[in-house]
Amino acid sequence: MCLAVPMEITAIHDKIADVEIGGVTRQVRLELIDAAPAVGDYVIVHAGFAIRRLDREDAIETIKLFQEGLNLELL
């Protein structure tokens, strides 16, 4: 099973972003997003790519659902 996870952008280096959730940092590619994201934006991440931007409220709501469903502490 694969999950697409909302993560916050903490840095951008050309077409690569550093993203974070629950203290875990990853690098993801940005080529699949239409508009250029900014540091502080939330993106849905799947298989090493940011595939969609989310507004903060939707991202937090989704993260809370992950926490409840998987019994994780992500925020």
C-alpha cells in the first residue's frame, strides 16, 4: 500500500524541496506542481515527488487523520 503524505516545505533548491513531517525530513522533486511553491507551503508527497499543493488547513486536517488512523504523533 502506498500513501501520499502532506508535508511542509522547509527549503527550496531549484526543482528540489526539503519537506518535513513529524521531525522526518526528505527531499522531493517539484516538477509536477503547476505553480511554484514557497517555503512554508504544504504539499502532498508520493514516491519522491510533490504532486499537489494544499492549503494549511487541509494539510493539518489530513495530518490529524493520519495520526488518529495510524496512532502516530506527527504534529
